[in-house]
Amino acid sequence: MTSEVIIDVQPKEISIALLEDKSLVEYQNETRSASFSVGNIYVAKVRKLMPGLNACFVDVGFERDAFLHYLDLGSQFNSYEKYLKQVQSDRKRLYPISKASRLPDLKKDGSVQTALKVGQEVMVQIVKEPISTKGPRLTCELSFAGRYIVLIPFNDKVSVSSKIKKGEERARLKQLIQSIKPKNFGVIVRTSAEGKRVAELDTELKILLKRWEDAITKVQKTTVRPQVVFEETGRAVALLRDLFNPTYDGIYVNDTEIFSQIRDYVGLIAPDKVDIVKQYNGQVPIFDNFNVTKQIKSAFGRTVNYKRGAYLIIEHTEALHVVDVNSGNRTRAENGQEANALEVNLGAADELARQLRLRDMGGIIVVDFIDMNLAEDRQMLYERMCKNMQKDRARHNILPLSKFGLMQITRQRVRPAMDVNVEETCPTCFGRGKIKSSILFTDQLESKIDRLVNKIGIKKLYLHVHPYVAAYINQGLVSMKRKWQIKYGLGINVVPSQKMAFLQYEFYDKNKEFIDMKEEIEIQ
């Protein structure tokens, strides 16, 4: 199986696609101005206690206060609170954590009223992003995640991933980490650490310790509350940290700065694989070049087609996701309806496992498969679904089919489900339903080019249009594009872009920065 990561960096957003055998299986899209992400650490103030929920609301600078439950304070909350006061009492000299005293664990059956008071300062970390009407979910058990290990202040335990099965390897890793970890720190050894040498683990441990020191130094120096003291690494690097695999065939980036960040990171965790990170400099948009745009358009939306006319209907609600499996216009299998239902359902299980990863759907998912009479067929479907979900990094639980033919799945929800709107608002009528004559579209483009070149003074520009329009502009020995180049200069380039609607266009300057030339008055 070939695996490739494609990273599309735009001025306002970063999109990341993971391809397995050229098929899109994971997709992330995040605005570059987004200030909230899982893993960020804040010093914030308690705004309101909720004794009935045994929780409180904390102001972390978001429009909705974040939620912190008593059980999420963590067993070492008392030690954290004491150390926080010691750090803030001396703004010049940082009190070392190795000298910090450990207080008794917080009682599990205690009350939020006894542990916190309104206005109290706490160090918190986001564990779940804002979803719908809910603010972020917080914890006071801070952690710093690396590729091989997770560092946890005020926790002396060393835990090894349960996915590492060999007893000898588990004992080796535990003993190794015990020997190199500093006092008052706990460590979780991740699955990817299996077989790694002490030098690799020690290097990452020092990097994570430096992040903790930078965060606590920021707490000491600043007085503004709420205050971000640690920001999770960039989206591109954070995604690679969690799913990087030495078997990757390529990581392609279309931005020089992000390319350097990723190359440095891969050079740190897998020096022999640094050459798989490549910068994409082609004129065709990077997602178009790797056939990602077309897959996004076909994989998202309410209806998803898969094998031989069968399709899924996916509905999102506040509380759960509902999936209906339909055989569509399939012809019946030779050996009867039961075989036909089994084949459709097995195909649906394959596609649904991909969709859960692709859309990052979380919470409760209910799937209505086509009814099957044979118990062995129902068991086969359940086993197929379990096998498909083994590739999924999110925690999940799958129940066998109920007597109504429904399968219930729970999947860890950390951020809102990815919902890409594949329907396009007409760019030339803005939803009004009337446009200028299509035959005049190229005249409209030429007038824009004339204005950019002769009035604004831009000598090199890129015109992104739908591939059909690009083909029309480029056709012929003396094409329309060639006539424009003769008339306005050779710096005019026409780029076919699959994300463009039929009569949509965008101009970019020589630095690939967007030039807004769209005017609603054009349609009148």
C-alpha cells in the first residue's frame, strides 16, 4: 500500500489530505487564523461554579466559556496549584519543578466548591474543541505529546502503550524511561516507540521538557489573564506527528515555509526519511495534480456513491450521525436476494470506515444496513466493520447488528465533524438565477486583464478558471491565451483549477497572492 500526504497551503487556510493507494482517507482543513486547537495550554480564571454539575466554567478568551469538570482537575491538582503560586510569587527566579513538593491526591468523590472558587487562576489544557453550541472542554492534567512519548508533569508513573504486546519490550521501555526521566514527571510510552533506541527517546524527552519550561516561564513572566502559555505545533506538523509512518512514499507541500518546518520535523524523528518531503512547484493547483479535489467533491455531501450503483445517505444531527445503506439500481445477484444484500452491506462497511476517518465523525453513529436473514452473514458484516476500523486512530466501539438490522458505533469526538459543502453558489449570478451571456465571458476576462496590466500595472498574473474554460481559452494554434500574451505581455498564465465553478475565475499575482477582481455589478 502506498501512502502520501498532500498539504495545500493557502493565504487563509491549510488543507491536508492523506492518500492510501491514491484514495483519499483523511482530510483536514483549518483556517490559519484559528486560535483554538486541542493541546493548547492556558492560564485562565474560574468564572462560574456549577455545583449541580460538579463542574465550573473557565474564561479562556473564547466567546463561550470553557467547561471543566471536577474529575478533570486530575489527582495532582493540589500540587499544581501550590507550584503555580510558587512560580507567580517570584517574577525573576523560576522555582524548579524538581524541588516542588507533592501534595496528597485530590479526592475522587470531592466537590468542585471545595477545590475551586470564582476568580481563582488555573492552568488548563484543551482536550476537545468547541462543537456547535458548546465551548471547549478542559483538563488540568497537562500533557506534552511527542512522536514516541507523552510527558506529564507531576506524575511519577511510567506507562507503556497496551498495543505493545511483547513483555520483554514493555519491560525494556519502562526501565529505559525510568532511568532518563527527571523527578516529578510521568511518561506515557506510545506504540511508535517500540524498538527505538535510548538516544532517540532521550532526544524527544529533552524537546518536551523544553516545551514545559517555556510554558511555565511564560506563566511566571506574564500577568494578563487568560493567557496562552503553550500552543500546539502547527496543524501540518501536529497531524504528521500522530500519523507519520516510515512507509510513506511522499509528503508534498506547496509552501516554502511549511515545507521547511515539515522537513526539519521529519529530519528530527526519522532522519533517513527526510528526502520524502518534497516541495511542489507546479502551476496546476497541488490538490488537482494529485486528484484530491475531485475526491473531496465526490466523497462529501449527503449522498455518497460506492460500488455498482449502491450508495450511502449520511445525515448529521446535534446528538448523532445516521447512515442509511441503499442498494440503488443494482441488479440482483445470481444466487438471490440474501447474497445481494450481503454484497451491498460489505461494500457499505468498507466505504463507511473510510467516511468516518475522512469526515472525522464522532459521538454516536447509527447505521441502517439492508436486512439479512442469516446469522453468519450478520456476523461476517460485523467482523468486516471491525477489521476496517483497525486503521482508525480515534478510540471507537462497535456493537453487532441489533434485531432491527442497526449497527451502533461510538467514536471519539475531539473536534467538529468535517463538513465540506460540495454545492456551489453560482459565482456569476450570486444566487439570483440570471447571468450574462456565456459567450461574453471571455470578453469580461479580457477587460479584467486589460485593467490589471494597463491601469494597475501588474505585468505577471495567473488566471485560475474551470478546466473546461481553460481548454476553450487554450484551443487552436493561435489560441485566445496566445492572443492575450501578444497583446498584454507574456506574463499572462491560464491555470485550470478543479475547485472553480463553471464560470468562476480568480486572479493571482506573481507571488501567488489573490487579487480580488469580482464585482457583483457585473451581472446587471
